[in-house]
Amino acid sequence: DADVTQTPRNRITKTGKRIMLECSQTKGHDRMYWYRQDPGLGLRLIYYSFDVKDINKGEISDGYSVSRQAQAKFSLSLESAIPNQTALYFCATRSRTGRNTEAFFGQGTRLTVV
Amino acid sequence: AQSVTQLGSHVSVSEGALVLLRCNYSSSVPPYLFWYVQYPNQGLQLLLKYTSAATLVKGINGFEAEFKKSETSFHLTKPSAHMSDAAEYFCAVSDSGDKIIFGKGTRLHILP
């Protein structure tokens, strides 16, 4: 089983719908992140969380919200999906041991808003 | 604030030729730098990371990168490209707020 699991892997939804992307991890890491990948733009940070009670906005949080239900679970919601939120979304985890530690990524969720 | 700039959104090399992917960083604190690879339809996988222990860092699949403070660079190289190296490569920096900031990526094409 993967250390970082994202569900669903693919989703097509209609404009205006609310949608939730889920992420769970078995690595025991405190830090969890949601990124969005668009062609030519790399990965941009949406939200991040250092523990259940510590949630922070990233560079592109507008239109998104998150919930850290437990140390191992971090969900991303699109309250009212719009077509320019069509993208590949990644969840990542990282240990708290320092800035030199790498992030571990899930397989991604490809979201299409029509 | 920390950031990275990757030069070249697409790079093409012939099979067996040298691979050179460029990354320059900007950091107000000692940088911790990473290279990640993304194969088609997959997540990101760590290739290597610089953590100040050594300026030449060796990673997986024959890749290595050299940290040059004077040039604020952390370029990724591989002596001989293989078809399986075709992927997208991301340079990243760990910022002072414990986030990882990514470059825009370089797609590597391998020509037969």
C-alpha cells in the first residue's frame, strides 16, 4: 500500500458543485500539504498543516478550504467548483525534523470541472 | 523569501548524451534544495537533495547535482541519457516557513 493515498484518482464535476479530495498517510508525519499542478506553472501550494490545529493558507488558497480530521488525514474542498480549477492535485507529507527533510507525494487527483 | 528558477521548460537530448537541467535559487537563509522527478501519470519522486553536508550530491538513477553558492545554482546532470529518463523534473527549495517551493519544471525529452 502507498504511504500517501489520494482519493479519488480522477474526477469530473460540474461548475458550481462542491467537491472534496481526500488524502491519508501512513508515514506518521505531522506536516501535510496540498499542491496544484498546472502545465508550465509547476506545483503551487494551496494549503498546509503542521498539526491538527495548525492550518495555513498557501499562495493560491482562494476558492479552496481544507480540513485536518486527524494526523493522518487532510482533505481539500472546492466549495463551488469552477473550470479554472481543472488541474492535477497532489497531497504531500513531511516529517517535522527539519528543513532538510523531503516531502513524500501521493499519486495525484486529476480534477476536471466542466 | 526563497524561490527557484528552472531555465528551459523543455530540454531535448539524444540517448547517450549528457543531461543538464538548470536550476538557480534565491534564499535569504542557507538553502536546502531538492530535485524531484515526475514520470507520466505518477506523483513526484525525490531524486536527490542538498543539505549542506557535501556540495556534490548523488541521487538515484545515475543523477547528480552540484551546489554552487557563488553562482546560486543547483544544476542536475547525468552523464548518459536513457530513454527511461524522459519525464518532468522539478527543482525545489525548503523555505524558512517549512514549506517546499517548486520551480515550474523542465520536461526532458530523449531522442533515439
